[in-house]
Amino acid sequence: MLLRTKLYGHTFEFGSVKELLAKANEEKSGDRGAGIAADSVAERVAARLVLAEVTLETLRANPAVPYDADEVTRVIDDAVNETIFDEIRTWTVGGFREWLLADSTSGEMIRRVSNALTGEMVAAVTKLMSNLDLMLAARKLPVTAHCNNTIGLPGRLASRNQPNHPTDDVDGIRAEIYEGLSYGSGDSVIGINPSDDTVGSVARLLEMSHEVIERWEIPTQNCLLAHVTTQMEAMRRGAPVGLVFQSLAGSQKANESFGIEVGMLDEAHAMAKRHCFPTGPNYLYFETGQGTALSADAHNDADQLVMEARNYGLAKRYDPYQVNTVVGFIGPEYLYDAVQITRAGLEDHFMGKLTGISMGVDVCYTNHAVATQNDIENLAVLLTAAGANFFIGVPLGDDSMLSYQATSFHDAPSLRQLLDKRPLPEFEAWLEDLGLMRDGVLTERAGDASLFLTR
């Protein structure tokens, strides 16, 4: 296969589809560190010119990790709808981009085609899009799911109440839950990152958070972001689980570094459908992030964006309630500054929606990244306009357990007010019953967590 073009008198040639995809990627410090990024802006443009003429059939035939060597590749490729793929196999990546952005192309049309896409196809078209393209295309693609409430409806923006505590103190976490609820955070999930991953500690926090949900009749669900096997054992012992969580990566080797494999996820999914307390039918919660496979030396010389797109193909197998990319969490070694974090957040949200999953973003950064709170607020506004399903809410935007900066309990209400969004419908009705919200806007009672000490 000849992957070559001439640009301003200079010939650029790429040795493989994988190399071409990497060179076409936006600048990312992780790709640069891995030695696979374009050497110049001119080479990046040349790669995109060549990539625009590559067919979707060629991308399917050249996965980032070979089919016989990787179960993630097999999961994604085996799920391709062959009837639909036969209709689009000859499309070029450039033509696919134009089709996605055309006013005549509806979300329903894109949703049908998404059933014939692999991660490499999703990543390739993403590389040819500007930030505004990514927003416009994602906005066409609402994806809904239901656990104890309905996420992803147009005009709605949910918030995960993330009440982390450095020592898993039950009273401290309960107080954070109440504070978040008082600002309207928690309709996505009350999701706790435990510092202690033992079954006993996880079960204790599941029981406490479930008791809060039951006492206050909150239309939401709980989740402990422990390893999936710990949650499974907690379920076996009778702990009340709302969503089952696991971090994902885009290759079998990277997932093995997490201590997971597809059979384990299949078992967890089946167990969730039997034992989780909400009505469902969507019971899984996944987190991802560009650089995950690279950080485990399990990227197979593929770029961060391609490996991230494969995460969403794997996640789709389980029809999750929600997925989010923890976009700036791994650090500046992979996404150096606010420009790269912003680009990655918009890319990931679009790719998740194009794949067909309920997608949100943890708009965040580590303290050694070249970014500020203003930068992530900017990204949150862009993602809200693009139709993101949910964001994270932590007290004051500063996670005391994970030591990173994210969106706060205050941010979701501000974004809702700014861009005419509301909480999830069941949760909004609950907030109104408590007097915390009226006509989609928080009342003067909002922020007073003492309300939850009255029973």
C-alpha cells in the first residue's frame, strides 16, 4: 500500500497505516515521548492529506493490534454489523467526515452507521476534524441510558457527586454527599473513589451511600470505584451496588496491567444484571483516558487517540450507563497543557458518542500540568455545548484523595444556567420537592447541607 503525498515540493511517505494515523494526530506530549508523532506541522498536514483518501475498509484491515493477538480487537471487530459495513466499506475518511458534518445527515443515520465502525475508523475521522467540527458532530448524537434515572436526554446535564476522602471516613464522605446534593450534584451517580480497596471497606461505603439514597428517596445510584473483582465480591456478600465500575484500556496487554480481561467483565456484567438494586437495564460505569495504554507500555506503537477510541468499542459491548474520560488525570507526560487537554476532551467525547455510548468527561488536570482552573472551566463550557452527558463534582474542584483538580459541585449548576440545561428529569423533580430548585434554577436553600440532617 502506497501512503505518500507531495507537499510544497517535499515528498512525505508513511510506512504503515499505524504510522500514518500517528503522524496525523494533533500534537500530544505522550505521542512525542513515544517517538511516533509527526516531526513537523508540514508532516502532520501531509499525513492528514493521505489519511483523507484511506478507505474505511483499509482501516478495518489494519487494526492497531492484530486480531489474533488481542481480545479487544476481536471484541470490536466481531461486533461489526457486516450488512452496514458493506454499505460504507469504500468510503474514504475524508468523505466520512463530510457526511458526518452535513446538515442532511441526522443523528439516527449516524447511529446506524456506528454499528459498523471500529476504533481505528472512529479515530481516523476524529483526526481530520477541528475542535468546532467535533462539537457540531457530537451535538447530533444524544445517547440515553437508564439505571435509576435517565441520562443523556437533550437539554439535560448530569453531575457525578464524587465525595472522596483520604481515609474513607464514613462521616466525612456522608457530609460531602450532602453538600453535593444541596447543589444539585448526584443525578449521574454518587460515585466514591475509595482509598482502601478491601471488600469490607468498599461494602461499608456502599451501605452508607445506599442508606442515604433510600432515606431521602433520591432517584440516583451509588458506585464504589474499586477494582471490579472487589465490587463483585461485595455483591456476593449482599452489599447494595448501583453501578459496577472499572477502568478500561484499548489493548489486551494494557487491560492485563489493570488486572482485567473480557471474560471477567462479562461475568461482572451478568452479575450486575442479577444483583444491582436499580431498575436498569444499564448497570456499568467505565473510565478511560488518553495515554492509558502508553503508560503501561501496551500501545503497540499506536498513538494515544487510536488506543482511546478502542476503549469505547470495548465499552459498547456492555451497554454502559455512563463512560467518562478522565481527560487530564494521567499528567503532562501524556497531555502537556491546556491546549492538549482541551483537544483531547473534545476528541474523546465525540468518539464516545460516535461509538454509541453514554459519554461524559472528567474535566481535570494534575497540579504539575500547564493548566489552570479557568482552562478546565473553558473546556466544560465547550463540552456542555457539544452535549456531554455528565461531569464530575468535587468540593471546591479540588479532590482531597486523588490530589487533582476537577469541576466542582458549583460548576454543573452554573453550566446548566449558562447554556439552558437542567438536571436529569427524575432528579430535577426531587430537587424541586426539597425546595432546592425552582424552574430549573437553584433556590436560596441551595448549598445548605444541613437540610439533610433533619431526618
